[in-house]
Amino acid sequence: MHNNQSPTYTGTVIAALLLLTSSAAMASTVVPLSVIEMTGRSQQIFHGVCLDAEADIVDGDLVTRLRFRVSESLKGAPADTLSVVLPGGVVDGIRYRISGMPEFSIGEEVVLFLTEPDSRGRAWPVGLAQGDFKVRRSEDGPPQVQRSMKDLHFQGAARTTSATPVELPSSDVPLRDLLAQIRSATSASGGPR
């Protein structure tokens, strides 16, 4: 059998396949979680502001050390400040990033859901970027929250374990609605505050 396709055509097809493969590899696959599920899976939840964000190498891993001023501890977080070490960052021009892992900047206001610490003592955002709500303030109305899901691929259809899940869309919603939903979920479960 003789192949009549030109080398240029074959090269273009291969390049297109590689591009598709690399873009799919850039997304982290996660299970979609409702706010109620994230609240149940979180050891700590807080509303606060990022005070420090500094990249470092710890035990051979590139990480970013973050420190937040806690405005409100919603579940298990200290009342004043909280330190978190997340994988990824930029040191000496070297960048390491886990797709779907949220990034934080100094002065940024967030509502953050954190897991129990792993074997290295590091807590992660629950569901990666799903557990990071950025607060946006404007003079035109009440503060809104928003999540960036651009680097996440959701496994299967959305499923919840709650009998009456209350979902928040990824677009802007009032901060007060998110906080009320978290408070309601923590008081209903009798979880630590």
C-alpha cells in the first residue's frame, strides 16, 4: 500500500495532535464539588486577605509560602493569621505550576477552603481552584466572589452527596451568599467553627 499524503500534510496532522494532547494535559481532572461538599471536606475555611506570597525551595520542591490575615474563620482556621505552603512558584526564573492550583497575590481578598494537611504538613485548596473564591469589590454594589475554573477538567457529571445542594455558579455572586451558605453548612454538620 502506497501513502500519497505529502510530508507537509503528515507533519501538520502530527503537530495538531501534539497541540491537542498538550492542551488536554494542561488541565487537572477533578471531581466537581458543591459548596456543601467542599465545606464537609475542609479542615479550615476562612475569609481573608493575602499578606505575603514568597516562592522558596523546600526539601527540593518549589513552593510558595503564603500568609493570610483572617477576617472571619468559618471553620477551623485561626482568628488572626494563617500560613499555607502550596506547590509551585517562581524562583531564579524557574517556574513550576500545577494546573488548576490557584495562585495568590499580596492584597488579594479570598474565601479559601483548605484540606487537612498531607504527609508533609501541607494543606491544599479543596478541589484545587474550586476551593478558591476571589473577592471583587466595586463602588457599584456589594462584594462579589468568583472562581477561575479555566485549568480544571471535571470528571463526569456534577454529583453531590447532599439531599438539597445549593450551588453557586462560577460567575460573580454576592460574597454574603457564599458566606451564609458556608455558615449554614458548618452549623448543620455540627462541625468545628
